[in-house]
Amino acid sequence: MNGPYLIADQRFRDLILTNVHLRKISTGHLWTEGPVWFAAHQCLLFSDIPNQKIYRWMCDGTVNVFRENSNFANGNTVDRDGRLITCQHGTRSVTRTEHNGTITTLADGFDGKRLNAPNDVVVKSDGSIWFSDPTYGILSDYEGYKSTPEQDHRSIFRIDPHTGDICQVATDFTQPNGLAFSVDEKLLYVAESGSSHDDDVPAVIRVYDVNGDNTLQNGRDFAILDKGLPDGFRVDCHGNVWTSAADGVHCFDPQGVLLGKILVPETVSNVTFGGARGNELLITATTSVYAIHVNTASATAPRAAL
């Protein structure tokens, strides 16, 4: 088969295109993360955490700096009103970029204590904002500012869209990382990336049932990676999970069966769907960003504006 593919299940052939190539669309970075697609502007935003910058890639191949001094920005997403939501290690906060360019802090503490270092973030259809809070951004001065954790746990939090109140929805992680909802939002997938510093922690994506009141229950293992650890990931319109890994992007079906891999020459940190027709997989991977067309698309429709 042509292309950088490893086929584990024949169903993977229906999700990929054999006549396309993996393209490197930006390089020269230190550690890329947080890819998010803005359809109205036909652009991808992504973070270079150690360089404290958010970059913008346009469909014409142009790459420029969207934000200098990003406070060690990591994960990014877009809210229901088309505004950029960002996890910032430097300020240990989750922020929102308003349409006029001002930045609003949405969360920087819980229970009277500073957050650890918000890492990745997703917005539910009701407008609530869910984010992970591991300690990676305070372990050293490379991706934030070295500091002692104040929180008792490394948790998943939810920000209420109406009151702005912050609640803790899951605490049973060594290091929670990427997160995404299923197509019907009845499930929340969360990466456990604690194996980065502890070999006894399994490299697993966990899944929870989402109750009507936005509480979580029945946490269980969804899929185990055989190369590296899970970081960021996305769910496609068929319910498949496309996750970062050491050797590329792994694709699991809704039951957690490995369908196949897109092999990438650098360790992958995160992915998102985008491109002019929404059928490109955009991949942040160590020093570079890659793109490849696929035969699927995001579980959620692109939203409007910056």
C-alpha cells in the first residue's frame, strides 16, 4: 500500500487515502502542541510551548506568529461563539481570547489553591469547558515555571457556561492529558500519560459515561497504546479515536480496537481535523507540524471565527 500506513484491521482502509502523502507544513519548533482549526479563516493555530508562541498556518502554506509571549500556551480549542480557548502553563490558567483580542481568565484556581498547569481543553455543545490539569507545566522551567503543586489531585475540571463556576469531575489519574467527547457526548475520553515519568502507569486512554448533570461515572480503560503514550487526540464523525503516539497517529474504533496507524517521523503530541474541506488530519509532532488527507472528518462541525 502507498502512503505511511500500518494496517491492523481492514476497516482502516476505508478511512485513509492511498494516493496521498504526509506533508510537513511547518518546522523548526521546540515542542508543538494544541492544534485547532478555524474554518472561517482557513487557518490552523498551534502552540510551541517552550518558545512561548502560538503560530498560524494558512491553507496557502503561510506560517506566521499569531501570539508572542503566550505564557507557555499548550492546548487550544474553540468555543460555541468562535473564540479561542487556551491552556497556559505560565499562568496556570485557562483563558479565552475575545473577538476584540482581549484575553479573559476563565480558571486559575480551585478550592482556594492555584491549579497545577492546565494542559488540554474541549468544549461541550452546552458551552461548558472541560480541561485537564496535570503537573507537566510546573515540573521544570522548560514548559512553564517550576513550582510545587498546590492541588491534592491531578484532575479533570468543568467550567459552567452560565456561572463560570469550576467543578472537579475526575481525580483518578496520575497525569490526565488530552480529552474529547464521543459524537453523541455520552462518553468522555481522557488520556492517562503518567507513563512519561512512571513506567508502572499504563499508556492508556480511559473513557467515562457522561451523566445528564455533567457528572462522570464508570471510568474504565478504552485502549492501550503499544508505542509511547497518549497525549492529545480527536474523535471523528464515525466515532473513531485518532490519538497521538510515539510512532505516529493511532486510530481506534469505538470499541477500542486498533484499526491502524499513520506513521510519522517524529513523536506526535496532538491532532485535529481541518483543511479546506475538513478532511485533513493536522498533526503536531515535536519540532514540526504535518498534514495528511483522510477519508473521514471531525465529529463536530467547524465553528465560525477568532
